[in-house]
Amino acid sequence: MKQDVFNEVFRNRTKALALKVVRESEEIKYSDALGIIRKQLIRSVTSTAANFRAVCRARSERERFAKLCIVVEEADESLFWMELLLEGEFITTEKIAPLYQEAEEILKVMSSFKSKFKS
């Protein structure tokens, strides 16, 4: 896949995931503790999307790699918050599974991209 096509595909996928997570997180009942988890999940998933966008617009290879490192870190953090919601039984498997699967796929692709980028 050409780089510009790859960038467009993953700009759209990361943004779509962020929007889906924001929508689904509205369904989580309110409490102080769950509010923190919800906020952290939204922050990390939107950061994944925003930083991938920055990867596409980077002014140098070093900047691109640095932003890509952030994308990988934030995607992994998003998975962590989803796992807490699932394991704490604050959200159903049916609601979180497709989001988790997409976040995991994005993480795998970005990790692979980062590894190839570095070598």
C-alpha cells in the first residue's frame, strides 16, 4: 500500500474509533471512579487519532518517528482502559469487543510500522 493511501486509511480509522468510543462511553453509568476511566479512555483514543494525524504532517523523519511512538503508546493505553471497563463489568462484551478489536488492530499495525520505520 502506498504511503499516502496508508495515511488516509489510518487517519480515517483512528478518527472513527475515537468517535465510536466517545459515543459508547456515554452509555457507562456515572460514578467518580468510572468518570476517571471514561475520561482517560476518551483522552487516549482521541490522542491516538490526533497524533497519527501529526505523523502524516510531520516536518522531518525524527518528528514523524516521535509522533508514531506516541500513537503506539496511546493506542496501548486505550486498550488498558477498555480492559478495565470490561473486567470490572462496567460495559458489556458486546459493546466493547468491536472497539477493542479495532484498537488492537491499530496498535499492531502502528507497532509494525514503527519497527519498519526505525530499521
